[in-house]
Amino acid sequence: MNAIVPGDPECSDCHGDGVVLVPMIEVLGAQQIEHPPAYRRCKCVLQKDILNNVERGMAGLTEAPAVPTSKLPAYVSKDLWLTATTPWFKAHLRHTAVRQPPTWYFKVVSDADLITAWLASVALKGQHILDPDAALVSMTHLTLTDLVSPPHLLILRLGVKAARNVATSEVLLETLQIRNHLHLPTWVWDQPGHKLAEGHLCFSPSVEDFLSDWAHLSVAASDSPELDPGAGTPAEGSVAAASAFDFTLSSMGQGKKKKGGAK
């Protein structure tokens, strides 16, 4: 049976080992301090971990086209209301996500997902459900809080749910209030052709009031992402950004020590 190679066999740094030796001598002024042998994750493994994390956040996101710049990285720790087409959003979210460490937990959740999670708690109470999505009650997230609380950044994709439910706007508002209570950033994403306004399933005056002091980035439907054909994998900048999260292994190969972490 072939052994699993953690790194890229073609990598000039680790030659497939997945880790590289950390210099054992540290110079402090005129004094040299020798450390026990230690290793850190190689760049080739780090790139793979970042791309896997991007896919966990939104399936298929790594296939989005690369763009050279984006405004979205400035909002990774802030609330944002974003109106943009799907191609524009995916390209710019990919640009943002590949520049975060692999421990960054972001999640794109649709309004339909919110209702499905909310219906689970209603079903557990034995209440009668008048919603076409009732058959899709989630057994993964038994409460709305289970779904919306864990991510460092929660991205709410509106406009997916088509079947009417009178509680949709209330469930959205509750989600926003939960995230606000936890002091965690949230992005609300709607479409230029289906804006969060009167007539939208998720709209209510209360939701509008809650979002009134949020930054609102609106991208015209005619705008398309400015492609960067040379960027197929995380750039050097993304590797450097994630380097603070590298682990070290003791000389005995036991235990992992994180040097930092996302909120």
C-alpha cells in the first residue's frame, strides 16, 4: 500500500514531507541560543489547507475566477450589506478567503438554510408547520443558533428561498440579532435584480432599520469581475498572512502548538 505523502513531492522546500526544519540557532544580540529541533508546515501544505478551507466555506468557490484586488478584505471583521451579482461576489470572496489563514471559519448560508434550521426547532416542539420546506427540516442544526453562531464570519445569501413563509423576515432579523449579541461580523448579500426591499421575502421595516447603519456596498449588475488569469492558487501574500498560524512539532514529534488564531 502506498504511503500518503502530506506535501507536494515536487516542492523544492519539503520534497513531499509537508514540513520544513526551523532554524535551531537564534541570535539575540551577541548571544546565540540553540533551540530543540522543530518543524513548521511547508508552504505547499499551507496552500492546500487554505484552498480546502475556502471550499468548506462555500462549495465551488475555489473555481471562481481570480481578481487582482477587492474591497471585501477590509470588511472581514465588520458588518456589511452587499448587493452584487453571483459571479462578482464569488470572485471577490475567493480573493478574500485565500488571503486568510486556514483556521479562518467563514460560512455562506442561504435564507432557505435559515428557515430549515428554524423549522427544526419548531418541529421538535411538535407544532404544525405550514411551509413547503417542512419536509427539509434540518437534523444537522436543531436550532437557528446552532447554524449561525459558530462562524467567525457569517455570510447570508438572500433570494434562494422561493416558497413563502411569513416568518422569513423574522428569522433573518433573529439571525442578525444573535450575531450582534455575540459581537461577530455578518455580511448580508442580495442581488441587484432582487434587492432586499419591499416585496422581498426577507424584507421587513425591522430588518431595514437594523441594517440602516451598516456599510452598504452596491455593485451594478453590469459590472463583472476584472480577472487575473495568473492567479490560480493562493498568492505569496496569502501564505505570509497565514504563517502566523503555523504549528511547530517538538523534537519527539509530539503535540502541536499554535502561535496564533482567528477570533
